[in-house]
Amino acid sequence: MTDEPSGSESRVSADPSSASDQTESRVETELSRDMSLFDVTFIGVGAMIGAGVFALTGFAAGLAGPALTLAFLLNGAVALFTAVSYAELGAAFPEAGGGYLWVKEALVDPNGFYAGWMSWFAHAVACSLYAVTFGVFLTEFVVFGTGLTREFVLFGVLDRLLVEKLLATLMVSLFAYINYRGAEETGKAGVVVTGIKMAILAIFVAFGLLATAHTPDWPQKFVAHPSFAPHGIVGIVGAMGFTYIAFEGYEIIVQSGEEVVDPGENVPKAVFYSLMIVVPIYFLVAIAAIGGIETTAELAGRAGLTAGAPTWQLLGNLGELGIIEAAGQFVPYGVPLLLLAGLTATMSALNATVYSSSRVSFAMGRDRSLPEQFAHIHEDKRTPHWAIFLSAALIVVMALTLPIEAVAASADIMFILLFVQVNWTVVKMRQTHPDLTRTFEVPYMPWPPLIGIVLQFLLTPFLLSALGLEIGLGPDSHGFIALVTTALWMGIGLVVYYGYAAPREEEQLEEETPTVATERAPAPKRAERDQRILVPIANPESVEQLMRTALDLAAERNAEIEVMSVVTVPQQTPLSEGRQFAGAERDVLQKALDIAADERPEVPVSGRVRISHDVATAILNTVEQDDVDLVLLGWRGRSHRRDIVLGSNLDRVVTGARCDVLVERIGPVRDVNSILVPAAGGPHAEFAAEIAHAIGVRNDARVTVLHVAPEGTSGADDTVAATASVLDDLDTETVLVESDDVVGTIVEEAEHHDLTVVGASREGLLQQLVFGAIPEEVGRRVDDTVIMAKRDLGITSRITRWIRGRR
């Protein structure tokens, strides 16, 4: 290891087939960008027009009455307040992971764990909904085609309900086996299935509207039986919550962002286009179903109603078969046609959700949020077989034990909670991630996501109330069952996180970069320090300068210092073999500890040697494991490749560390009597001023704040005043220079100072991708010491890694 961490650049694996070897091999895979705006929009439409529209429309009509039409429109409006959040974050961060990744990055634990925990459960519960619906539809198809009575009993044992549950179990098992074998539905097949569903729904709507128009008193069906909203606001909002699962397709769109051409432009468009397509379709389906069907004596008897019952009540009592029976009245061959469409939709949804739920649990197992069995890869099939089968078991349990209404409500609640987290994330990121490049921005921030949070929270109690909160297991208890199921799952998650996930995360970091030795400089016992500074060093020639800087910062910030050095071994060599090479690294640590004892014995300093296959990974893991607040890196000013700015490992640490980062360009060792701080504004420039203040106070140095303005302008802006205010208790002067050569002016002025501290420039993310063009060029051209400062902006580092992989 050198002060500019060196070695070939390795990338973190995203390939599940290599997950079992993650600590031994780090190879990044990326997806080809070949998905057009049409393709990704169709994915969203297909996800929204899924099995839910066939299974839930009848139930929702029973909750809202004719106001189901309004419920669908309002649901589109509510979904829009969350869709804008997904559009902003999906465009800014077009990578697989979606809401789970954003929440895990931006919000404190256990929010990240819960995002994955809820996502796994929501997809599993949604899958059980599709499985139950498939069982109902296939049973109805058999009854329709064979002449069996509707309440048949086979062999004196198998009644209709048991057959439906058995079919649901068999289909989940089948698709679990298909996923185990590694077969997946291709993208083209998905487009075909979506096209079939839309075509059949178009036929249903056309014949339904025609039948409605041929009914002389059709307006009465919507306003006079007994009213447009027979159950009032409770029924409308309850129906909205019940069908909200049908509007979550934008989660699938952003999950596909890594494969989309020009994602910054196309992901937001796809989010909004899909809603523009789906909401009118749902609205027309509701009109066609309520207006086109007639309450015949046969249907009324099967639904437990009188012959004069309103059509919305008939649809509600028929439940998941509501629009099937409606199609049987006004669409030629309507029953088999809609049943085939429903079976196609449920099979497609089953395959997709078995896959997605198992992959979420697999990812959590790989992160050690769940037991390691979830992360096991089958040797022959190369699929996460335990994750698939355990997810399938969860799906089957939900399908067998819960009524379909409770199943749908539980999935809705989980998705609502996930969307609430995403809405809050986009609000927080506007405050904590100002440098995030946003090709689409939510207007009127923070109001749209905050309104989305409020509206989604309102949906939940109305949903539960509309489904019934009576304690028990009867038909008036579906809301209570959903509430208990959700609360039980969240409670289990709390136990899993604090009892299993959190400790295992710490163990994983230690296993990836084990500690060979730990040293500690003698220091007087004192109260716990506020911060921790990490100083990765190896080169004995740079130890003194880095330690002097770290000690100045530690004294000012009431921080302790951890010095680390890394023993690297080849990928094919077990980490344990690196212990025999730790001797030289121990010497470097000892030199650092000796300097600390001589210079500032009151500052607690510890050192450790770690073993790793990769220097940058070792540093990043230490940052996470030891809760580091600031990392100080050394740089010799070398750059070997055009695609590497500072050095392969330095670039990765600067862009990947979830803490403040300083890179010190090593210059001559001398006392610091004069410090230059170029003022440019922004959080990084403010951070640079704080660093200059800490060093200036400890060395009694004078500070010059330099502002370079373009030719023809004069005077300093507010950013200069803000920088100077941080340094107001030091001997500070402000220098204003008019020049179009910003770098040249800074370099010329730096010749008169012992140290230059410059903050990362705002254009750095898209240009040089580490600190920005100006700081890096200053670091290369100035002969004396330069410190480049970058404040932690969380997800921006991940955006940078994504951009770097595509340059």
C-alpha cells in the first residue's frame, strides 16, 4: 500500500451466481442499455394492468358503489404524488434497487432493513393474491367448460374452496421450480402478455359501453341505487386503498432504469406515460362493468341478493368473478375470454413476483440481514434456491390462510409504507444531497411528496375500516386480519433486525477485511470523543505530514484518530495468508503512533493492520464498520490513466466513503504559517473553510480567502462572506481577483502560502467525477501542500460510481 492506494481496480459484484464467492472475487457486471421509452413504459403498464384489475374490481365496486369510477381517478392522483418522487430519484439514480436502495442510503437504520423487509413481504403477499386468483379463475374455467355445479364436491372431500387453494399452491410450487431451474419470462413475452391483456380489456370496455348505452335507464345505475356513493367517503377511500396495489408499476419502471436508453430523460417520461394510459383504462372498466351488467335472477341468487339489487352490489358480492360474470352478459364468449385473460395475467404476475420476492430475500441474505441460507447459490442451477423455496413457502402460507380481501389489503399496506419512505427520502435528499444531478425535479418542493405521505397514510385506516375491523375471522374482519398480519410481520422484522441483522452486518465487514494487529498510543484517560478520523497510510515518507494534519483536526474537533494500513493478497489467496506479510505495515503504524505521542499526547490514537484483496474495499469497510466521521488520504499527485483521476483506489474511496473525505496532496514538510482558501460557495467550500480553521487555530496561521471573478465583474458574492465568517476568529484577509483563468490565479496565489485548502467543485460529479476540474488541477500544479475537501453527500457517491462505470 502507498499513500496513493494502488493496485488494479476491482469492482463489486452484482451477479447473484457469484454471491457465494463475494469475499474472494469482486467483478462488476452491468446491464446493456437497450430498452427504449416504449419498452419501459410498457413494462409499467403491464405491471399496473396485472391480475389486480381482474381480481379486485368487483370487490372495489362493492366498497365504493358507482363511485368506483371516482376512486380510480383519485387513486391516479394519489399515485401521482409518489410517482413524481420516483421520477426524480429514478432519473438521478438509474440503477437496479429502486426505492429500497434510496431508503437504505438516505435514511437511518433500521429504515433500510425495513424497506427490504417490507418489499419482500409485499411482493410475497401480492404473489399469494395472484395465486389465489389463479385458483379461482381456473376452477371457474373448469366449471364453465365441464358442466360441474358451482358448489361441487369431488370424491366427497374436495369442495370448491379447497380446490382453489390447492391449485394456488400447485401454481406457486410450479413457478418456484421454474425459477429454481433458471427459466424466466423474457422481455418480449412480457410485451406480448401485456398486449393480450390490453386487447381483451379493450373488447370488454367496448361491449360494456355499448351494453350501457342500450340500457334505457343506464344513468340510474350510477346515481339512484341508492346514490353515486352509497357508502360515502369511507367506501370511496376504502376502495382506493384496496386497489392501490394496481398503481405501483412505477416501482418496476425505476428497477429497470439500468437498462434504459437515456434514463434521465426516459425514466420520468415512462412513469408519467404509464399512469396516463392506465388510469383511463381503469375508469372505463369501472363504467363498463357497472353500466353493462344486469342483475338477473340467476346472478342475484348466486350473489345472495334479490333480483332488484344494484349492479355495483352484485359485482361486490361476486368478488373476484365480478367482471368475469359481467363479460359473460355483454361480450361474445365473454366468460372464457376474460378467464383466459385473467389466467394469463395471473401466471405472468406469479412468475414475476416469485422471482422478485426471492431476489429481495436473496439480497438481504447476502447483506446478512437474513440468515445466510437465503444467499446460497445452487451449484448446478446457479440460482438462489433457498431464497426461492423459502419465499414460495411464505407465499403459500399467505394464500392458504388468508381471505383474498385480507391478502390484497396486506400487500397494499406494505406498499403504502414503502412509498411513504420514498416520499420522505426525496424530501430529505433535497436538503442533504444538493449536488445530486436531477434531470427531473419535483416542482413546488417539499409539498408534493409531503401531500403524498399524508394521502397514503389516510388510505390505510379507510381501507381497514371498509373491509371490517371486527375482531375475529369472519367476513367483517378482513381489515382486522390484514392489520394483525401487517403488525405481526413488522414486529418480527424488529426482532430479526436487532437480534440478527445488525450484529451480522458488523461481522461481515470484519470478515471482508480482518484485523491483523491493533496498536494504541498511550494517552491519558478522558471522556469519549465526539468524532473518529481515519488515516490510511503506508509510505513512511508521508506519515509525518498526514499525522500532523490529522492531529490538528482531532484537537479542534475533539476526535480520536485511527491509523490503518492494509496488507493486500491476490484474489485467489485466502485472507488468512496475509498475516505473514504484516511486518512492514506494523512499522508504519508505529511511526504514526510515535509522532502522535510526541506532537499531541492528549489525542487518542490507535492503529490497525487489515488484510484484504483490495485496498479501497478495506478502507471503505473500515469507514462503515468503525463509524468514521472523516477519512484523510494522502496523494503524491500521480495519475496513470485517463479514466483515473487521482488513482484507482483513491477515486473509489473518495466517491464511495459515506463520510467526509480529505485528500492531502503531499508537499514539503514545513510549519503551516499561511493558508489559502479559494472561495467558490457550496457545502464543499464551507467544509474546506472549516478544515482551514482547524489547522489555522492550532498553528496560529493567517488565512487568505481568495475569490476569482470573471473579467468585467467586481466584488465578492455572499459565498465569500460565508467562507470568511467561518474564519472570523483568525487573522484573515479577503483577496478579490478578476480573471478568466481560475486555476492559474489560484496556483499563482498558492505560491505565497504553506497550505491550500480547496473544496470540491459542484461540476465535479459529471466532469472529473471525484473533486472537480479546478481542485484536482490545483492539486497537480501547486508545489506546496494542497488539501481537497469533500463533505459527505451520501447517495451522490453512488451516482458517481454508476457514472464512472459508463465513461
